[in-house]
Amino acid sequence: MNKKERSKIENLTRDDIEHIMRTLCIASVRHDEAKAQMNEELARVKERHEPNLATWRTEYDNAFESLEVWARAHEDQFAPTRSIALLHGILGFRLGKPMLKPKRGMTWEKILNLLKRMNPSCVRTTEEVDKQALIGLGSENIEALGVVVTQADRFYVEPAKEVIELEVVK
């Protein structure tokens, strides 16, 4: 909003503001109605298509599982490229990202304690300012640290949707 528009709005009367608030309220109610209608329509569409989607998902999952079982039983046929080209697609193996997993009998907590003693450089520590604790120190102490406490007024609007007469505005 430019300066000219802002100046014009700043000089509106209370009646003008009442009218703008009514417009906001109507827009809010209409928005909620449209969203509710959209959600009802989406629910009907989902209800109509979900049985087919479930059927196709089950068929896909079963086929995928069968292909994986066969591929794992015949991994020797996937050398050297780790994949096989078929008429309707490609079967293959991809190497995933390296992951760490504790050995049997070990936990991440036990590993952390060992690392603290053996190789502390592999242990992360996060330092950050406890802002809530700082507020409790008092303004003089806070200012000595180069910090100021600020609070901003935030504008809000609460439309009285139950009051608006929608049959008048269509």
C-alpha cells in the first residue's frame, strides 16, 4: 500500500471502518462456506475413487513383492549392471545411503558414552542463548549484555460471523 492510499485510509470515519469490518466479516464467512463446500466435494470424490485406488495399490504391492522375492533369489542374473531390462520395465538394485545401526547389545546412549571418552570430536554439542532465562535477569543486566527487551503491538481482527446477515449480501 502506497503513502497516498495509507493516508486516505487513516482519515476514514468510524462508519467507514464499520463498513470495511462488515466486508471483512462477509468475506470470512463466504470463505468458510466455500471451503466447507470444497471439502464436502473432495470427500465425495475420494469416496468414489478410494476403492479403485485401494485395489490398484494392493495389486501393485503384491506384484512388487513378487518381483523383489524373485530378484533376491536370482541376484546372480543382475551382474554386472545390477539391473535387468524386461519388456515392461527394469528390475534392479540400488545401493542406499550409508546408515549406522548399533550392534546387538549396544544402544546409542552406550555409544555416546564411549565416544565421550575415546573420541569426543565425534560428539555434537549445541550451544545457544536461553532467551527466557535472559528475560528474568532484569533490564540492567540484559542491557549490559547488549540486548534490549522489545514488545510489539500486533493488530488483530475477530469477525463476528454469527452477527452478519448473509441473505442481504449475495
